[in-house]
Amino acid sequence: MPWALFYPADYSIGSASLGYQYVFQTLRELGAAAERFFASPVPYRSADADTMLERFPVITASIAYECDIPVFFRWLRGAGIPLLPEEREEGGFPVVGMGGALTYINPLAASGVCDFVVLGDGMDVMGGIADVLRRYGGGSRAKLWRELAELPTVFVPPLHAREGLEKYNLRIARELSLDGPYPMHSVWTTPRGAFGKTLLLELQRGCARSCSYCTLPQCFGRMRFRKFEAVEKAVDDITARFDIPQAGLVTPEAGDYPFIAPLLAKLREKEIGVSFASLRLDRLTPDMITATSESGRRSVTVAPETGSDGLRFACGKKFTNDLVVEKLAMARGLGIDKAKLYFMVGLPGETDEDVSAITALCRRIIDETGLALTLSVNPFVPKPRTPWSAENFAEVRTIKGKYEKIKKEMRSITKKTPQLRLTGVKEAETEFRLAWYGYKESAALAAAVENGETRLPEGDRARAAEEIARFI
């Protein structure tokens, strides 16, 4: 059964997605002829065998980010595939599905074009979906929808959204065992990918913290982690067959992984370099910094989020500016000479003094550590199911004003002036609007894309919030 797996970004980004790799591997093991498609450089021919998209009766997209939704819709339209499911019932058009990280947060946002949506951790339901699609063979689309709707954690918008949403339970992988349905490392590496030849090792899912703005603890389940023995065995098995120069540790917070010290020792023994997906300042250890510098890296990435202690505490990050400087000074002493810092603006309760505190903190870091700084500043975007889900998104003009204030004040730092990277305000506004799309808005977006329109349809956030809550 030919099965097209679409990732709504270019090859370098999509090929580096661990979840996308897991789905590809699982479908191949189930006997499906899965092939990969990307938004570029060649959008309608597979990266695996140069097969034309029109040869595939099944298309599924892996969507992690709200702004990827219009990319997916436009890609389908560019291939001549009707976007609305009822318009695909005739004419032999492919079945269209979706999975990915976005389904943990708001599975309705892209539901307007989908025959089915796999909710949450979907590896163990893939076999059932493949069986249903094999039996379908281009027959009755209504019968296909009914059979897919009988599968656990599969949402079928043409049925469920029309007949009234029921309460659905997201599938969360409770145990990350080595022999279970959830893989733990890269299926492939490629020098053309965003991470190059780095082997990705997934150590942990979920989060034990409760940051007010973050979807991780609310949407992705409790913290659970791989046993060290399983990770160690995987490293031994892979290195016996392949030359692995670098390992990327995939976890919401590397310092929370209880076996981080023996794992770093194991990788050092194997002469494998280390990179971290996430470093939380209050859990940053000398071992982690040493592993970074020994791997040839001279930069660390951390997220103070704010420049003031009070606002940071309100965000759920219970550490002070003193600790920020202390940890970065430690990094400097262990061979690090650059740091990338993530900040947000437009946070609930934020004042002008809080915005100015970003510059004050950066000046202090430079004065006391000598590090060269790069700042990534992003607007706060309230997401469904988070503690701050009911908060407002700041107006575009307001965020632009905060950006100008930061740029002006940063120019007063004449010694190692930080580099500024400001997330586009329009992109953040688009992300916010899409994050709160229900089925009706998603279908309206599909119709707009069909008509060549570029403006996003208006949404009803309150109604969408009620619909989204039924998927918890």
C-alpha cells in the first residue's frame, strides 16, 4: 500500500524530525510502502524513490507547529487534491490523515481537511489504521470513516465533527521500554539534515514542572524516562555497526533525566560528542557543560524567559538572576565563550520595567562572565490547555513597541553588544490565531485556500476552547 508521509518544511528540517522518522519506520515494518515528501526542494516527488505523489492513495502529514497548517493545505491544493473531505469522496482522491505534536495540544486546528487524525502517541494504533486502509481499497468513503472511528484515539472529523464531538482520550505512551512500540533513537542520519550525522537519543517524555505558558506538562503527560540500561544497550548496538561522532539528547529537560551522569560517562567512553535539546539553568551541572565543551562546542543555549525574578517566578521558573549569572559563569570557566538566551515579551503582568530588565540582565552577564550573547526574543502566545490559556495575545503594535525598546536599550551595551533575533510579530499573531481554531475555522481555512485567499478566517476562541477541552 503506497503511503505518502508529508512534512511541511524543507528536507533538512523534516528529515531531522524524530517523530517523523518513527512513523516512517513503523509503517515500513507494517508492510506499507511509505515514502517521504517535503515542502521543498521537490514537493510532489518522494525523497526515497522519486515517485510522483499521484501514485499514493494515502497521504498523512506530521504537524508540530500551528503555522505549518496553511503550508499543508496549500501543498495539497498545489497537487490538485480537494481539501474538504466530502469533495474527495468521488474521483479516486487519496485519503488524507494527520498526526504529530499539534494533536496533543489542539487536534481540531488542521481537522478541516482530514479524513482522520491520530491523537497523541499513535505508534500502537498504526497497525489498525493500516488494516482499515488496506480493506478500503478505494471503496465507500463513508464506510472507511466508520471503521476508522472505531479505532481508539483516532478522530474522524467528517463523522465526529458533523455529528457532535464526543470526549476523546489522547494516547500517551506510559512506558518507554526498548521492546515496546515506541522507538528511542534516529532511524537515519544524513549530512543534509539539520542535525547532520548526529544520532538522536530520546531519553524522556513529559515534564514534572508547571510553567504557566508551556504545553509540555499539561498536554504531553507526566514525566517518564528510559531506563539507563536500555539506552546503554542501544548505544552499544549502534556503535558496533556505525561510526557515531555525535549524540543529541532529546528530552524536555536534560537535567531532569535521572541517569544523565552515567550516560555522559558512557558517551565519553565511546568518544561520542554530546549536544542537548534543552538545558534548564537551575539543573545545569559541570558535567553537562564539560560534555558540551569536550564535544567542540563553545556555546550553550538557556531560557531565562524574563529579565526580572518576579515575572520569571510568575512564569513558573523558580530561579533568580543571581543563579543565571552563577551558572553562566561556571560555563565560562569550563570553556564556553558564547550563550544564546531565550526571552519572551507580552507576558501577563509584564511592565516596562520587566522589559528593561532584559537589557540589565544581559549587561550583568557580560560584565561578570565575559560571554558573547545572542538573544532570541519571542512574543508570548497563549496556547490551549496551559495555565495561561485564557490570557490575551498582546497587540502587534504593543509587541513592536517592546521590540523597539529592547533594541534601543541594547545599544547602550557597548562592550560585546548582544546580537538580537526578534521573532516576526505577524508570524506570532498567525500562530496565536491558528492555535485557537476549531473544526469550523479549520474547514473555513481549507475553503479559503481552495479559493486562493491568503487571509486567515476569523475564529471563535471561546467556542474552540470548549471543543478542545473534549479531547483531554
